[in-house]
Amino acid sequence: MRRSTAILCLSIAAAVWGAATVSAEPSPAWLIFEEGKALFEQREFGRALQRFQEAVAAAGTMPEAEMAIGDVYREEGELGLARAQYEKAYNNKNSLAVPAARYDILYRLAGIYEDQEFYKLMEDTLLAIVADDANWGGAKSSRLRTQLENNYYSKGMNQVLKLYRFDPSFAQAAHAKLGWFYYRTGRFSPAVLHCLYAAIYGSSELARYLREHDVEWEFSTFEDLLGAAEEQKDLHQYVADVVLYRNLYYLAGSTYASMYPKLAQSLWRAASRSKIAGEFADLSAKQLKKPWIEPYLVPLKKAPAGK
């Protein structure tokens, strides 16, 4: 899980740069940090690491640079060192120039935990992200979740998307990963709900784009929405970034496992007809012919002591 969403990453990067350049003369620590970022992009990892360490030394406390050091270690395959850096960055989250960057740190941590097969730590980290989702946490959102679930099971995606639209959220990728994880661990009810949230976030953004570029466009059906988005090449990268069809595939899988085969088939059918769904178009087509539930994840490692 190398990124959350394209929107989150871009907003954080822009805001951090803005915070670093408020004055005419940015602090030496931020200048050194920016040099490190440029070197990292050039894959000069040794020199980038040195700059990031110098930035921390110059600033005293700089979680952005600590996170970047973790990125270097991860690129070099040093997952333990990367995890330690991300944890250090998160422990200093109150010093972030942009508070929302804490979610970027959490996504990196969740990715490390997944790579190391520490699935409980991955789950807890992702749950910490969605807990801050205004559409998920709190008593009011609890009622929303129940309404969404009921509408989905009784009337399908068409009705859900007619009634509900979500603004872009830092939590979208966390919902998608939790949906996959719960499906692969046999917890199908929460899998449906998290996959459904991720699908609503992605579909809402597609609908928003289509309406902004064609004032006469109106939502009719979920399949028509996907078809219209497929015709817009500008949307293809967004669809890939938010793993929309991967999420739909697992939404269908968890729905099927929850004993709603016709509803699952409607989603697999939509994915199977897509020209940009890649492997999930093929997998969906196979599921339509003979449905199956994917094998459960079996962690090969125990979580590190003290976690």
C-alpha cells in the first residue's frame, strides 16, 4: 500500500511545500528536506538519506523527514528500519506542518505491516484511519452505515448511489484495504460495508467529474456510470489509483459469501464488461461462470513483541 489516494498525496505535498515557503526565506531544514526529496525522486537513495538526516538535525524535530527516511529504508528493502522510522514520525505527528499528513504515515505503516504479514497491526492501523472518517465514526454515522447496508442488500448499487454521495476522503483506501482483508479472513459482513464505502467514494468522484464536464449528465445506473467513466481517458488513472475494480470485485465476493448471489453477480457482470478493469475483468467473468470464495489469509509471522 504505497499510497493512499492521489488526492491525499497531492494535497499533502502541496500543503507541506506551502508551509515551508510561507516566508521569503524558508528555514535551512526545509531547504535540505526539499533537496532530499529531489534526490529521492532521482533514486539517489544514499544521498537522499543523508539530506533527510541533516534536515532532522537542523530542525530538531521534523516528522516529515523521519517519514522520508523510512521511505528510503523501504526502497532498500529494510522493512524493520522503515517501520521504526514511520513509528517515530507518527509519535511526533503533533509537529507536522500539515496535520493531515499523519494519515500518510499511517498508510505507510499499514503497508509495512502487510508486507511483514503482521495483519492485526495492519488492521488496527487502518481502523485508526477510518475512525476519523466523518461518514464512518460516531453515532450519526452508525445510523448511516445501517441505512447504507439495508439499501444495498435490498435494492443494490443503483439505489445506493442515487441516495448517497461522499466527498473525497483520506479514508477511501483504508476502507478498500479493510474490505479486502475482512473478506480474506472470513468476516464477510464488515467486508461488504468497507468495500461499499470505498465504492461509494470512488463512484461519487466519477459522478462529480462527469457532471462538471457535462451539465446535462445525470446518474441512471451504476453500470452506465462505469461506462461513461471508461469513455473519459482523464479518469482512467484515477480508477487505477483507487483500485476501483479490485474493490468492486471484493465487494461482489463478500456479497456472494453473505448469501446474496444475484447482487454479487450484478457487480461481477459490470466489472467483467470493463476494458480498463484488467485482471479483475477476467476474474469477474470466471466468478460469473462458477463462483468461489478465495482462501483465507494465514499469517506466517507473529507480531513483534510489545505490539
